[in-house]
Amino acid sequence: MAKLRIISEFIEFLMSNKKWWLLPIAIALLVLGALLILTQGSAIAPFIYTLF
């Protein structure tokens, strides 16, 4: 439940402060983090690490 609260507070922050430009940055960081976690032990990992 704490994770949902953090997400709702972040969305509330974006709405109240009109900082919608932060949303694509947050989504990109989440996607990259998920990609690194999901490919941590796979054979694809060396190819992903060469991109960065």
C-alpha cells in the first residue's frame, strides 16, 4: 500500500505544481530500471550493458 501512496502523491505533486515535464522522465527511468532488473541474469544482459 505504501507504493500506491507514493505514486498518488507524485501525481498530486505534478498536478498542483504544473510540472508535467517530469512525467516522461519518471516513466523512462522506470522502464530502464525494469529492463535492468528483468535482464539481470539472462543472456541478453551483455548486449544491454553495451548500450549504456
